[in-house]
Amino acid sequence: MKNKESLTVKMIKRMYGVSGVLDEYRRGEIDKIGNKAFMILYIYMPLSAFLALLFIEKAPREALFGLIGSNLMIYFLITGYIGIKTSKLKLMDIEVEKSNIKKIRYQTIVKCLGVAIYFSVVIHFLNSLISMMMNDGSFLTYLMSWRHINRSLTSGVIFGVLILAISLLRIKKVED
């Protein structure tokens, strides 16, 4: 009988790229990484809010864009830190027996194809929505434009190939 994972465990595995069982070693290393990231954010968040409040009276637009930009920068830095640390500790590796390697690679290709299609559709709808909000045209005009459909499909293919390459590199052969 298969044990059901809690939602918290599923989220941790998803956020940190862990596949397989979340054992005590992996859990401990993930806790260390998460605690360090939290300490950075614990200092950054009130500091950025305070700085935004200082500048909001004189330059509200610049304060908003500065806050958004710095939040995005911190997000990408924290995400990069988590990715590098989990990769160095080999927490993201998918260990597969030699007999199952072809099956796992096929499953990875199918999964990445689904991710690429999903990405293309979501990006196309989001771009259509943003276009409507920016008064560049109507939602349906953008949605049905072949030029924009082609652009979204190209983005999906590039994203899918990148995710496939990363996923295939994570698969490690283990002796039986």
C-alpha cells in the first residue's frame, strides 16, 4: 500500500526539485537552505518596505518600480541560491536503475512536452490579457493573431527544450 504524502511534503518536493522519498537527510538539508533564504528575506522585506515609504511622497512611480524591481531581483537571487545549493548537495538527482532508464527518459520527455504546451497556452493568454490592459488592441484580436500564436508556440518550444535538457541531466544511473 502506498503512503499518501501530505500537501506540505508535496510542496517542499516541488519547490526544491526533490524527486523520490523525502528522507531525513534531504529534509534536514532543505531545512538549512530554507532557513538561510528566510533570514535574507526577514531582513530584506521590512527594509524594502521602509525605503518605499520614504520615497513614495516625492516619487511614487519610481518608488513602486524600485520596489517591484528589487523584489524581483531578490526573488531570482533566492531562487538561484536554492537551485545551486540543492544541485551541489545532489538533492535534485533522480536515481534510476539501468533497467528502467529508457522508461524514465520517455516519461520525462512526455512530461516536458506537456509542460511546454501548458507554458505556450498560459503565455498566450497572459499576453492577450496584458495587450487588452495596455489598450494595444482587443483581447480576441490578439488571441487570434497568427503572429502572436507563432510567438507563443516558439516560446513554449524553447521553454520545453530547456526543461527537457535540465530534466534529462538530473537522471542518474544506479547499479542494480
